[in-house]
Amino acid sequence: MRMITGAILLLCAEQAFAHAYLIGFPYQDFASQVLVPGSLTVGLLGLAFLIWGLVMDQRK
């Protein structure tokens, strides 16, 4: 379950990063200020869950 959560969070981070650069002119600065740090945070959380799941599966 941890690995699935990590994979889903990584997909969410990728989508947030992609949308940060797809938003048009008037809101591009605000979107980049919100979505890029958000995607980095969610990406790191996703990696943590994925690594945690891999480590726990290795022990069994």
C-alpha cells in the first residue's frame, strides 16, 4: 500500500509540475509560485513513501 501511495503521489507531482508551465499569461507567475514548490513537496513525499514501501517489503 505504501508503494502504491508513493506512485500516486509521484504522478500527482508530475501533473502539478506540468500544469505550472501550461497555465497562460495572466496567471503564470502565480501558478508557478504555487505549483512548482507544491510539486516538489508532493514528489519528495511520494519518493519517501515509495522507498519506505520498498524497505518494508525487503524485510519480509
